[in-house]
Amino acid sequence: MIWYENRGTSVATGVVITENYDPDFIFITSNPLPTTPNNIWNIGNLNPGQKGYITIIGKVKENLTTSKVLVNRVTIDSNETEPYTTTLNTNVNYPILTLTKQHLLLLMFDRIKSE
């Protein structure tokens, strides 16, 4: 989730938020939807004290190591300000499950044969 706010005393115009996803992150959707591709939101004007947020839904690419760190960078910019960037590192930990299956019918057949 990206939280943004104008903590200043004047209106910020032309506000744009850009999310730079880690290469191992797959974007699915967001609320609100991005303005262009899947990582740029044109917020427009942001009044003093006005704030909002963007919820991003995605998934991690398969076959990553069990302790991968995803690095995401988000930048907010406006006509009146210099770009401000922050970084979030997310540890991805997940179980690795295995499954073994045997054919019960073959086991029963072998058992009948030996009796």
C-alpha cells in the first residue's frame, strides 16, 4: 500500500506517483487503477492536509529462493517539488512442500499374490 499526503501549506499541482516494482514482482491490479501501464498514478492536485492511498495487488514470480528480498521504490513528484523517493524491502519467505504418492492398487495386488 502506498500512502501519500500533502503536509505543506499550499496546493501541490500535477502530483504523480511512480512505483518501480522489483523484477520478481508481478502486478495484478490496484485501487485506484494506474493512469499508465501498471505503475504510474496521476493524482492531480493535492490540497494542504489532503491524503490518500493506493492499494497494489500482485504476486511473486515462482521458483524464487526461499529467502528472496524484493526491493520496491516509489516516487512522488509535483510541479512545485523535487521528486521524493522511498524504498521498501520485503522478505519473501514461503514453505516448500513436497508430496509422494503411491498406487494403492499395485500394493494390494502384490499382497494378494504373496498369500
